[in-house]
Amino acid sequence: MKILVTGSHGLIGSELVTVLEREAHTVVRAGRGESKVPGDVTAVVHLAGEPIAGRWTAKKKQAIRESRVAGTRALCEALPESVRVLVSASAIGYYGDRGTEPLHEDSAMGKGFLAEVVRDWEAATKPAADKGIRVVNLRFGVVLSAKGGALAKMLLPFKLGLGGIVGMGRQFWSWVALEDAVGAIRHALTAEDLRGPVNVVAPQPVTNRQFTQTLGKVLGRPTIFPMPGPVARLIFGEMAGELLLASQQVLPLKLEGSGYRFRYRDLATALRAML
């Protein structure tokens, strides 16, 4: 299979390219902001987008939206007839802050900036679907890896014994190991019946308190320094409310229903393997 990958130098993209090349696929890396697609490509994995971490200034929010919505639409409009499947990144931010409600692909859209971005991001793949291309929108949860992303940023303070819960610690964090994030992409490329929104999260979401305690136990360090909600909002602004303090208990119903088998189903096992 000849596969075009955007965002190929990011956490997920770099790991994906390594795995695909090991499996003897031909991988074409798209440059940043590039929407040109070679005429003999048979599959596209679209992972590019402005990082959402950081304080959400008006300029940052515009970059987040434009990179995902306008960038995705331009790519989809440029796809040649040779493309049979588009696997496009999305996010569980679609569901907003939902407390303890179990969330699946048919759950209603939530409220907030991220929910609106994800709605428009997924809608931007319509030009591909209109061409008869099978489109899979992978709604990623928090992707865990010691190589980068959220977990890598947490490791130093936790190793120093400075880790703790965020807010009240009751909010659900739906996570997925990097290996399963890549596995889900590979599965989506070949699972012919899989299309539309697909949650890419481990089957066992945890609360922030459970995550904190598990990470501390794996590292053998205490977790006694909490970050109260007001402090998180003061430091991170709007991002804190939608990423750190929002509760999303998301389940991978379509992914498991299509036959995907998770390598890491529970957090403790995943963290021990990574760390």
C-alpha cells in the first residue's frame, strides 16, 4: 500500500511511519501545510494540526481551528481518484465536559471551543466522502507515551514527588497508549466496514485521581501536591477548563466492535510497559 502521512513528525505520526515502513508499505511524508497528493497514493493518514497545548490566546485558537478545518478541507479537495481510504485525526473534545456519562460515537456533541473545532474538523472531510472515499475520523483521547505528549511532560514533577491531582480529581481522563493509537490507525486502513467517527481510547477510562495514584505507584513516588482548579485556570486559562478539568468517560465501542484488540486495556499495565 502507498500511504501519504501528514503530521508525520509528531508523536503519533513518527511512530506510525516507523511501523508502516517496517511492514513494507511505501510511505510519503507530506510537508507542513502541503495539500498536494501524488496520483498513485492509495491511502491517506491525516494527522497534521496546530498543537492544542499552551495558553489559548485568540491567535492560538485561530491557528488551532484553521490548521484543522481549512487544512483538512484543502487536503480532501486535492485527493486523487487513486485514494481509497482517508484516516483523519479527530478528538474526544467533541463531547465536551460530561461528568460521569458514558460516551460513545453516537453521543451528542458537547459545548465549548474544542467541541466546535472537532465538529467542523470532521465536517471538513466531506469532500473526500463525496468522492466515494471511505473516511474514518479517529477521535483520539490522551495519547500516552514516554517519548512525548502529556505523559512525558508529567514525568519530571512526578519523579520529583511533586505530582498530584488536578482540581478535585473526579474528572474522567480517557487515555490510550501510543502503541494502540498507531494500532487503531493501521486497523482503520484495512477494516472496510469502519467509517465515520471512531473513538480511540482504552476500554478502561480512569479519573484524574486514579491516574495520579497509578502513575505515582508505578514510579514509586508520593503524589501529595494537588493543583486546585482555580490555580490550573490561572496558569493555563481556557485550556484548563476544556482539557485538564473536563470529564469525559469515553468508550471505544466502534473500534472494538470492528475487531480491534487492544494491547493495553488498563492503565497500570500500560504505564509499567512505557516506564
